[in-house]
Amino acid sequence: MSERTLYDKVWDRHAVKELPNGQTQLFVGLHLIHEVTSPQAFGMIEEKDLDVAYPDRTYATTDHIVPTHDLSRPFGDGQAEQMMQELEQNVKEYDIEFFDPDSGKQGIVHVIGPELGLTQPGMTIACGDSHTSTHGAFGNIGIGIGTSQIRDVLATQCIAMTKKDVRRIEWNGSLDTGVYAKDIVLKIIQELGVEGGIGYVYEYAGDTIEELGMEGRMSICNMSIEGGARAGYVNPDEKTYDWLEGREYAPTGDAWERAVEDWRSITSDPDAVYDDVVRFDADSLEPIVTWGINPGQSIGISETVPDPRDMESGDRATAEQALEHMDLEPGQMMKGVDVDVAFLGSCTNSRVSDLREAVRVIERMDGEVADGVRAFVVPGSQGVKRRAEEEGLDRVFESAGFGWRGAGCSMCLGMNPDQLEGRELCASSSNRNFIGRQGSKDGRTVLMSPAMVAAAAIEGEIVDVREVL
């Protein structure tokens, strides 16, 4: 046997040559761009009088700055309008396909890629956004890149990369009702740390991962970067192929059969050699919520906030800062903490299955959004929005008092009108709880699953969703 991982195989397929500095020139199969990180890169290639090498391998959307409530132009934010205009100009000049709000295909870049079938096994995928790791759920290498690397991909379709080690993260056992993929990845980051994955790519495996649907796998791969890993992936299987078949940009006919045969060949070998292996038990997992100011500062819903004095010196200062910012005390439970805002969205948790699970909670609780709580739902794409509306999910949300918005990144990062105000505390299905992340330097973010967000919105405080379901 070859003893190779999927990462080894995909890397070797896309390696062009070894560079003098020891890095590999890696060909990029799919390049995704949006309005925030691409304008400077286009400016760079224009300065050097270069062209886009493979415009048919680059696709654009707008997500970070696009308003989710009012799409009328010009946007109220002048800077957002300028970024949008620059993207529109660049895609037209270089003949790049653009999924704008009038296309019916616009959305968060890491939602529309898989949804349209652009994301496929065996690829190298690059995007000027750290959560490009999301795409690894389909058995590929998804890499977030910076502006200078976007320039390189536009001009050459290649980037210079250093190969990483591979850590296999195994989950076995069955998830309890009310426990989700989001809890799996928050637990991984809690145990291994926000820097634990530095130098690694994560391969997620085990019967728990195999039982998850594709959208759950995407949620886990999405937050690989929060754990310090360069990328994360799941080996493709029948669920992967079933999910992709028939999507707009997926192969068809004989090409589909050949593609699936090829995709099967790139999975990790049974005797693949890993640089590290970590194992977790899903049977004992409970809903996880963050208490601090990075995704690794989290606890199970039945546990209490830790005491910084019990931590190693390197973690103590950050923990003390987190408790002060979050207005929490050691020994306090997160269950029962009051919520001001409930945000259901982001590239981590804004797909149809996430919305369905939130609706299941709302219907089980048979209530409305608590007085004083601002709650809204932001589908990850126009496609997700349409499907949710076909199923009547929007009516359930609106009847319960949730705002039903258009597609975009929204409050995940606050580069648009959806922002926290003052000291508001937000129950959020997003991926980062950094200070200022959601638009207010004093705002507070508690990460959790979509079902937990829905329950918190109705109750007005953080609850254990297992008690609801």
C-alpha cells in the first residue's frame, strides 16, 4: 500500500515544482473571490500589466459588506458601495463569473461553492478568507490566502505553499439529541487549543463524522482555522457524491462516473501514516458554549466558568481579560446568562439543515422571542433562502418574532449594518467571539449551535437545548 493520506495525494497532484526556498508551487483548481480582499489584488496585477491567467477557474460573489435588510443601491455605507463597484468593474474587465444579488446565486462564498457544485473532491481551493477550510468537507484542500497570494493566483493560478503535517482527529460514538457538529468542533478547539493545530492539517474521521451529513461536516471543517490548523478535511464517501450529483457545476453523464471513480482513489489509504492521532468520544459530548474571547474558551452547558488561578500562566492573563470583558465570575454557569441578541447565520451555520433544527426548537418551545431580545436569521445564500421559504421555515421564524433577512455574512463580523450595540450579549451561531468582532468594541459574543441560539432567543437566556428537545 502507498500509506498516503488524502492530503498527500491532492498535494502531489497539484505540485508544479519545488521552489528554491523549499516551498512548493501549487496549482489552484478553484479560486473564489469576494468584494473585501480582491480589489487590492486586481490593482497589483494591473500595475504589472498582467492578465488573469484562468478566468474560468475564478468565481466571484459578494458577502462580507452586502446589507441583509436593504439591497438598494448605492449602499448606505460609502466604503461598502465602493468595494462593490470595484468588484463589479473587475469581474467585467477580466470576464469572471459573478454571482451578484440579481443572479439568484449570491451568498457567502463558502456556502455557494458547495451549493452550486463548484466545490468538489480532490481539488485545491483558494479564497481570500480564512474559512476556506469549509470546503474540505468534500475531500479537498481548502486554503485561506492573503491579498498578495490572491494576486499570484489571478496572475498564475499558483501559490507558494509549505506542506504541513497531518493530524487525524477521530470521533466515535453517537451524538445525543441536542448535540451537533458545532459542539464537536468547539470541543476539539477547547481540548487542543486555538494554537494546537499550528503546523497541521486536520483529517476528521471516525463513525461519528461518517454519520454526519455534508452540512455538519462543513461546520466542522469551517472552524479548523479557529484551532490553528491550516486546513481541515473529511474523506469523500457516498454521502459526498449523493450531495454533489445534479448540482449546477458538477460533472454530468459519463464525466460524472469518471469523476466519482477518481474521487474514490484520492481517499486516505487504510494504512496511511499520520503525524499525530487524537481520539474523542461522542457519547459523552454535551452542548458547548464559549465563555470568553476566543473559540477555545468554552465549557459544556452543565459546567462552570473556570478560575484563571487554576490555569497555566500562559492562559491566565487572557482568561482574566475574558472574564472582565464578558462580565462573568469563576464558578458561574453560562446557563441562565441573559441574552440581548440572537444571531443565526454565518458560513459556519446558515444552511438549510441549521435553519430546520432551529425551527424544530421554536416549534417545540411554542413561544416567541423574549421581550428585549433582538433576533434574526440570515440564510447563507439566496439558494438557501429560497429553499427555506419553500419549506415554510421563514414563516415559523417570523411568527416567533425573528427577523428574516437576505443572504450575507451579516453579524458574524459586522462589516455591514448588522452589528451589536454597546454591551449587548449575543447568542451567535458564528465562528469567532473576539472582542469587537460583531461590530461593537464592548459587545459580547457567546458561540453555540443554531438550536441553542433559537432556544436562547425564546427564553431570553442561555439554556440547555436538550431540555427542550
